[in-house]
Amino acid sequence: MTRVVCRPLAPRLGEFEANQRAVLDAIDAARDADILVLPELVTTGYVFHTRAEAADAAIGAEGPELAAWSAALTGDTVVVAGFAERGEDGVIHNSAALVGTDGVRAVHRKAHLWDREKLFFTPGDRPPPVVDTAFGRVAVLICYDLEFPEYTRRAALDGADLLAVPVNWPLVPRPEGERPPEVVIAQAAALVNRVAVACCDRGGTERGQRWTEGTTLIGSDGWVVATATTDDPAGARAELDLLAGRDKRLTDHCDLFGDRRPELYGG
């Protein structure tokens, strides 16, 4: 079993050092975790007003900030967290890194930009990276990426056992008693692909924007196993059998991948 922890945080715009300290504190507090997932844009906050504001907050993936995450880890533990990335060409991306004690192992640039993100960031142009870890194969996606079934299916077909998804889910109305719609989508992605999903949301109110605080861990059977808000200092925690989802058979005659009909899915 793999110990997966999602720790919701509340980053603050313009306070990079405080946000970085919160990341390092979260790593320290999750020493028992095998895989730790933190929110989208956890180093910067989210509600930018201008492209220049986003650019000023951006960092390089190979810089000292992510190296500090690596130095804070122990053993085989990996952390997945979001940051504003300044690419080699100076272009700004909404990115997330998977980091181990050996450094940055993968960077995903959000491919599906939500709403005003398109004013500040350049979208990524690659499938989700799928990284071999000591605990299984981890795919990295970011927030709105999760809402495109072609994209989550691509990660599953590429061998992912877990979708690690830093998110910032703006609060939207929903009927009383219902789960957030983004969680329902994550459950569906888990169920139809037989992969576990770890969504780590943020908290706080930023420039008037409230957040869902929908941090959720989902097993490869599609059922929610843990949730948390920023009021839960330990975060959402669960032991997940990541390897169980590698068997895509539902019955002796049904196989989620074997029954696919790609020739019918054109366009």
C-alpha cells in the first residue's frame, strides 16, 4: 500500500517567501507520506491582474526554489506541487513539478488553461508526464486538465497508476448535499480508467475569489476515500493500492482498455 497525502494550503499573492516556507513546512509535516500532493500555483497564488504580475512571480524549474523541495525530502518520497514557471524562452507557464530526493523528475505545463489564465500563461503542448516512482507510476495533471477525458485516458494508457492533480477550484453553486462537480469528474476519471486520483485544492479568499476547498483522494474503483480542507492540518490521507488498478478487467468478458474502439472515436 502507498501512503498518499494531499495537503491543502492557502498561498498569498506577492508573498513568495512565505509560500515557499509553507511548502517546506508541509513536506516536513508529511514525513510519513510516500507521495505528497500540494495545490496549483502554490508558490504564488492564483488571481493575477496582469501578465507582468504573473511573470514577476515565475521561477525556473531548475532553480533553487524547487531544489529546496528536493533537499527537504527523505527516502523515496516524492512531492507534486504547482508553480508559475518561467520557461527557457521566457514564456510563463502554469506548471507542476514532481520532485524527489534526486531533484526535479518531471515538469508538466498545464495544457488546458481555465478562463483568465489564458491572459497570463502559455499552455503546454505535451501529454501528462508519467513518472516511475518507488510506489508506482505517477502522472501529473493540473486542475482543468482533469476535465478532458481524452487527456486522463492518455495518462492511463501511458501506464499511470495515480493521477496527481494540483488544483485551484473556484467555488461554484451546487445543490445541497452534492459533491463539487470537479470531484465527480475526478471520480469518473478514476472509475473508467481504473487509476487512483489525488486532487489537492487550495483555501483562503484571494482578491474576492473563494475556493471549493475540495481536496479529495479517490481509489481506482472511483470511490472517495479521504477529503480535507485547509482547516485540517494533516490534510487528506489514505493508503492506496496503486498497483491494483493495473488489471483493467471488470469481468471475464469486459476489459476497460481491451474493449476500446478507437476507430469509432474520430475527431
